[in-house]
Amino acid sequence: MLTITSWNIQNGLGINGNISLERISETLKEKNPDIICLQEVSRFIPLADGSNTDQYEEIKALFPNYESIFGPAIDTEITGQEERGQYGNMILSKYPIKAVFNHPLPQPPDSDAKKHMARQLIEVTVETESSTFRVMTTHLEYHSFLQRSAQSEHIMHIQDQVEKLQKFSHPVDESGPYKPLKRPIHCIVCGDFNFEPNSPEYEMITDSYLLRNSFHDAWVVAHQDENHAPTCGIFDHINWPQKSHCRDFFFITENLKNSLKNITVNQISQASDHQPVTLCLEL
């Protein structure tokens, strides 16, 4: 059984107002997932408590038996600071990561957006003893429907491109940069999408006309007509005045539906304003 946990950790900022990556680590280790996908990881960006540490390296040290990949959505100079500030997503895997792809997401101008920031998606190819598949994790724009929609569509284009590339093969130098990278069409997409079930952006992903192996909401596959369990706003009613609702998802390609065993949400943790979501597959 393979388990993957996705979690927007909000830089480790808990409901009590304190930042603690150790608390994040303890919560994750309760499930002991094979792959961990994190959003809102900061490297030398000044945070609410005045700290500006390298959270990527700190989390990496807390999980020494995992291979770690960081995907910066933001990479910027910080005034008065030697280290560059970075902000983005992180993937940790107990299994070998055979290839990594970093995707900047679209940020079209939106006059209605009060604020917005650059967004990114990490794509990795993971190889277990019995299977090879891709995992993508992302954090879409909150303040702009226009940008969030463009980013959702871009996810579809990434998968469409992978499917179409399967048709092409040609002689290559096996030792050089033209060596083919493992990139199977079997794919799991997870993260904080900042949309809710049945929204236009949600429908864009689950009803995509582009893909032969279209994406399915893993919660719907596993739980059918049962409402999505809330993934944020359970305890934080300041940032989330609408209170508990779902905006964190796992989407899986058609060819993984029969492998899905369950998807659960930890609705007890107060280590972030979001809840960790765990997918179980038999691969």
C-alpha cells in the first residue's frame, strides 16, 4: 500500500499563533506516508514571528529517510539579507525520484485582484518496486479567479503534453542531456487549489476535454455521494469566516482509479489553518 499526504502547512503557523515545524513533523509521522507534498514552505522569507529560517532544510532534517525536492514559486532578493528569499512547494519521498519538472504557473493581469503572487507546480516521477508514476503538487492563487482558472487549465496542458509525448521516440545519446526522462501518464495531482468542489475551476480539471486519461477527484471515487470532508476553516475562523469547507484535493488519472483504496482528512490537527489529506493506493 502506498500513502501520500498533502498539506498546506502555512509555514508551520498553528492555530495557537506559534510557528513549529516539529509539530508539523509529529503530525505527519502519525500516518508515516511514503510521499509528502507540502505547500507554503519558506526559505529565508521573514515570517509573522520575525523568523526567516530555511524551512526546506529544517523539514528535510526532520525526515532524513526521504528524498526531498523544493520548487520555488518566489525567488527574490531580500533587502539587508545575504540569502535570497524563496517560497513554494516541497515533495519528500521514501522512494527514488527519477525525474523532476518545475512548472511556473500563469499569472495573467487581473484588475479585480487586490493582491496576488507567483505560483508554481512541482512534478516528480517516483519509482517503487512495482510501479512508476508521477506526482504533482501545487498551490493556486486565492485572490484572483482569472489567475486560478488559468492555472487550473495549465495543469491540464501539462498532462496533455505528457500524453502526447508518449507517441514520440527517437535515437538518443543515453548518457547525455537528451536521454529520455521517465514520465508516465499515470499521475496524481494534489495540493491547495483554493477552489471548492463543483466550482468552475474544479469542473475544468475533472471534466477536461483535453485528456484521454482525464482526472478524477479521488474523494468522489472513494466516497461517491458523500460530501467532501473539510480541509480548512475548522479551527481558524479569522482567515476563514466561512468556517469549515474543502479546498485541498487529490486528483488521479483514469488509469489509477482501480488502484485507489481510500482518502482521508485529519480533522483534529491544529498545526496549520489547513488539514492534512492522505491518499492510499495499491500500487
